[in-house]
Amino acid sequence: MQWYDGALAEAAAAIESNHHLEPTGLRFDVGPAGRRIQDAYETSMEQTSDAVSGFHSVSSGLRRTVAGEPDVWYRPRPAKRGLAERYAAQKGHLLVPMRFDTVSGRLTGLWSATPSFGWWVPVAVPEEDKQKALAAWWNSTLVRLMLLNRRAQKLTYPTWQLAHLREIRIPKPDNPAWPSLREAFDEVLDAELLPMKLAEECEARKVIDEAAALACGIEIELVADWRRRLAAEPTITNRQAKPI
């Protein structure tokens, strides 16, 4: 059972069937997976001539804003240099997580000025404006609902496969809300996103959700209701469930 509040399951289904959206994987390549990077590279805190920067940590203490910087160096494993070179060619600016702490986690997408990879998975979006617009989109309540609706094992620390990430809906190319999402990215660029349990105190989330509602053609009040319900979920608050 994914949700204490059954209305959130209905919300996730409504988002995924929204005709203004399409699966990420239909439009852009997603990957390589974090495990592939760990197989081909070893982590290092020192920069060497053959090292590439990467996003290894999903810590909420480190990942606070929609624009991020690499936190580790990856060095090719001696026996995997050919594979490492192939993966290095797939680095990207838009990165999405393969795992997430629902209680303390803040981000479910970020933009990096330096193309990268790691436990944050690159999405191959060529245009910078769309990269930034989608970094905002992936931090919306709508995407959080879609991601958490795909939890399989530990509900408070879910992990996702590439197939799950490819299914997450994004605005279609002709969606009129692309400029609004891009503006939302700029508006929240330096703002610290609060954990979901504090969503009603997080002005940055409200800015993002307003643009996301426009992308779906739905009322912002509906998204605000979903955000409040999500913030009250036991797997978000880490508290005992209360009557709805």
C-alpha cells in the first residue's frame, strides 16, 4: 500500500493520464544507472588526470537547491576503462535521483552547469532552457506523487530503476507552460527547498507547483491540496497516521 490517503493514488493516476504530458523516456534518453557508474568507476576525493566529477550523494544536507555541484571524483577502474569512456559520453546537465529519503529528502531533480552522472542519473536534454525548466518540473508535487507511487520496498527510502524514471511524465514539446517552468527555475535558483513535510512553509515549492499546474491545465488550488495531503503522509512526516 503506497498511500495512507487514498486520494493521492487517484491524484497520481490523474497526472499520468493528463493529455498535456508524456513519458520522459519517450522524448529523452535516461541513464546510465548509478550502479553502472559504480561498476565502471571508483570514487576519489582527489582530482587526477583521468578523473571525472560526479554526483554521488543524495544527502539532504548537501542537496538543497535546484542547481547543484558535483561532490565526488570518479576514476575509471583499470579493467573498465573502455566502459567508463562510454558512460562519460552520456553525462548530462539534468539529473534525477535513483533513491530518496521521503522524510528528510529535498530534491527529486537538479541542474548542474557541469555535465555529470553518478547516483543522480542524467537525462539527455540538449537545450539548456529545457534542462532548467525540467529541473523545476521534477521538483514539483506532481512528480513527487508519480515517483512515490512507484515505491516497491522501503516506503521511506525508495529506490527506482531506469524504467521507473523513464515513465515519469513531463510536458509535451508544444506545452505552453515551458516558459513558466523556466522562469520558476530562475525564481527559486538560490532558494533552499524544504523537506516535503514542511511543504506549506516552502515558498519555492509553491512557485514550482504554480508552473506545474499550468503545464497540466489544472487549478493551482488542486495542486495545493495534493501538496498538503502529501506533506501529511506518515511516510513523509515519520509520525503515526492521523484520521483523514
